[in-house]
Amino acid sequence: MDKNKIREFFNSRADGWDEGMVKDDVIMNIILDNAEVSEGKDILDVASGTGVMIDYYLQRGVNSVTGVDLSDRMCEIASDKFKNQNVKIICGDIEEFESDRKFDAIVVYNSFPHFPDEERLISHLSSLLKKGGILTIAHGMSRAFINSRHSNVSYEVKHDLMEADRLAKLFSEYLEVTTVISDEKMYQVAGRKI
């Protein structure tokens, strides 16, 4: 995959992104419960896009949200939407993102097929967690739906979403796996840093 092409792909779709977003509040809350997103927590929102998840975090009373996205245009839109002091949007490559602080929860929502090296990503994100923190990779749709939705998208910007059990095995190299769900409604793997 080519990160410049990924950036271009999402920049070209950013302005209509929110209108095309389908969100199921029940599924979103299951994902966030499994990620242990709750009051007082510091959240890293990976591939945060236009900030689809940020309202959900804020409704739960989190301490802070740091959103990181590769797309300049997605970041502009998110920054315009969220001017809260406890929300910070950073335009950049999450695999190069460094932080002096660690996070209670790291959420990768609806974006995992756009990362070229899954193991490298999981390793890096695990290093950004506080002890006891949770990393979650989730989609608000089934694996089959995600893969069919991406069937007409170039392999320069995505790959198929791997089976949840395979992802859980990758997680287990860095984290204690706490959640594995792959059904007709959603997909989620989560793990705790011990």
C-alpha cells in the first residue's frame, strides 16, 4: 500500500464523509464498553477521520481525546467540529506518532484495512498504552460486509480485513486479548496491556 495514495483517497472523500456515515448507537456502545472508554480516561483515536467517534467519547466524560489521521482534509473537518480544550486533532502518520503521555484506551474504528503492516501498527500502538490500557480494533459492520464494500477499492489503499481470530493471535504477542467478536453485525478485537 502507498500512504500517499491513502492520503489522497481519504482527502477526496472527506467533504461527504459524515453524510455517508452509518452509525448504530447500540454497536458503538458495545465497542466502547469493550474498549473500557469511560469517565476520566485519555483516549487515542487512530485514523480519526472527521471525528465520528469523538462525540461518543465526550458523552462518556473522558478526560481527553487525541485524534490522529493521515488525511489533511479529514483533520481540517474534525478540527472545525471539535474546538473543545480536551480534543486535539493531529494530522500525521500514526505509525510515526510519538507521545510523552500514554493512553488508557486506543481505538481504531472502521479503518484497519487501510494500514499496510498490521503487526507493526499493533506493536506501535501497544507501546502507547498505559499499563492496564485497552487497544481495540473495531468495525460497526461484519467482516464480510467490509470486504465486499472495499471490493472496488484499489489494493494501493486497502487490503481485506483479516479474520478476527488471526488478529487476536497478533494481539496476543503484545497484549492480553479481552474481546473477540466477528458476527453479522460487528467486528472487534481488544486487548489489555499487562
